[in-house]
Amino acid sequence: MAKALGTTPDLSALEVEAKSYLFLLGTTWLLGFCVAGLVGWFILGPLYHYRAELNGYPFQPGDRVEILVGANRGRIVLVAEVWDWRGDLRVNLPESASRKGKTMFHFAQVIKANDAEPSVAADRPQAAGG
């Protein structure tokens, strides 16, 4: 098997410049990852907050909201709990629907629907497509 793989490469052939280049690539990647993580909060945070305000934030328990994402997309449900500090809320879904999808959503994933009634056709098939 060793013959099939060939001889092991001689790593001493790497010169100092090549080792420095690899170190620089690794350091640049790590620094870019850290900077993107720190700066991303200042860019994405306000965008998510703005989207939540457009969707009807602040939410209160008992509000009617329409789910915008996931298996229960388009369903109008009641808000059960709200966690403002996390930007999340929990909705009441029928047993059959809660098995198909999640019950926790970010404020930007739901939209307030005060004038609509909660969905009663919990297992109605949705049209395929985008």
C-alpha cells in the first residue's frame, strides 16, 4: 500500500518565505473572521430591529401574527410568550402543526395580523413553489 501512495514528501523543501506566507494566510483568515463577527453586530443588528418594527414590533402575548418562514408559513396564530431581550416569541400551534415545525420565532420572522382570524385549517396542504 505504501508503494501505491508513493514516497512521503520532503517538507524541508519549504523555504522560510513559504512558511511565512502560510502563517500570514492563517492569521489573516482568523483576523477577518473576528472583525466580521464584531462589525456584523453593528450592521445586522439594526437591520433586524428595523425589520421587526416594520412587522409590528412590539409584540404582546395574545397578539395575532402571521408566520413568514418554515413549515407553517402563512398560518395566523396567537403569541404565547415574548422575550424582548432575545428578540424572540413563542406561538401557540395546534398539536398537528407543532410536529411539522418550530414554535419559536424571531421578531423579523412574523408579522402582526390584528384584523385576521387564527387559521383553523391547520393541516391544509400548501401550494408547491416559491
